Amino acid sequence: MGKMKKIFFVLAAAVLAPAVVSAGTISYVGSSTVGKFVTDASKVYKNADFKLDTRPESSGGEQCAVRKSCDIGGVARGVNGKFLNQGVVATLVGKDAIAAVVNADNPVSGLTTEQLKGIFTGKIRNWSEVGGPDLAIKPYIVKKGSATRKVFRKAILGDSDYAGAKVVTPDAKIVTAVARDKGAIGQISFAFLSGKKGVNPLNVDGQEATVENASYPITRPLHIVTNGKPSGDVSAFLDWTLSPEGQKIVKQRFVGVH
């Protein structure tokens, strides 16, 4: 084979061979709840690799977006207007519900908003006061930076504050803490309950505890935030997230936006 023919075949092979595109890395900081979706998505979305840090929770998601220290942030509540005013763009990707969970051996299956308020403000201290056994109530709450804590407080406590509750971090450990203590009650996103045993979510004000129930009183929006309009790998990922394929992954744990 002549030299020119060899060059021709090499060029032809290069043209016909499929292009190898290396996936970029998308860094995520923020809500551990939204992080559940990102983790689920990373198993099927192969156009990017993901690096997650959920320790800062929702407030950290807003801050990292405005500081440009992450590609995407996660916020499991309404995004603070001061960050939006600084150029942060929020994309609604789903809707979550926050459960009040009790130990699986606790016969109490539902409480009113007022009863929950009494428990988490320290005014109701025994399960016998709400139709349960003569057993001390041990409330567990997530740390201050978690949107779960803020949304639950706004929906249940109103202008009152938590009292007599033990802080558990990270959020996922609420399930473990409640599962091993018959007198316990905790607050946790439904996203953390999939496949978990040892706890039961309570109905609230007669409304079934499920993300599919639009009348369930403790719900919140789930946002992915960026610094300015998303572009490149981030834009492609958000487009996929809002597509039927992406929303199918959202709906594994949450209510979709379509």
C-alpha cells in the first residue's frame, strides 16, 4: 500500500469512527432532599459526572450559586429574594412533602396541626395527651440550615419556635433515631422514607401523608439554582430534568412539575 493510500485510510477511519465525548463534571451543593434527586439522576444521566456536597443544605445551595462556587445548588423551599436579586436563577424541578414520623410500634396514626405544634414547642410531652400510650414524647428535628426545619416550622409552628427537641444531623439520621425509640417523633422529607422500615408517617389534619395528596399541609417546592441563566452541561442537564425522562426520575420520590 502506498503512502498516500495509508494516509487516506487513516483519515477515513478518523471520520467514520464515533466521536468520544468525555462527560463534564457538574458540582452540586445544597439541600440533601434535592440531592436525593441528583443522586438518582446520576445513575441514568450519562452526559455528565456529578460531585455532591449536601452538608450545607438549602442555605448553602443559595450561597454557592451567588458565589459561583458550584455549578448548581439545591434549595428545598422558596428561594430567598435577596439571592434572586443578585442574579441567581431558580428552576422548579418538583414538589416535596415533609412527614412527621413516629416509631412503627406507636399506635398513633394521625395528629392535628395544633397537636403537632404542642409537641414541637414542648407543651405536649406525653403520648397519652394525644390518644397514645402513657409514654414520654421525644421530638427530633433537623439542623437550622435545613429547609425541612424551616418549612415544617412555618406550616406547623407559625410564629412559635421549637422547644425541647433534639437536633439530629444529617437529616437522614432522623429515620434511624425514630426507628429505635418508641416515644420518638421526627420531621423528615418523604424522599428519605423510600424503602425504610421502623417508622410511620402521620396523617395531618385528617390528610393522608403522601406527596400525591395535594391537600397534605406540609409541602414545599424543590429548586435547582444557578448563577445566571444556565448554559453548557448545566443547561443540558436541566433540560433533561424537565423532560419526560427526567421527570420520571423526579417522580420516584417527589411530585413532578408536569
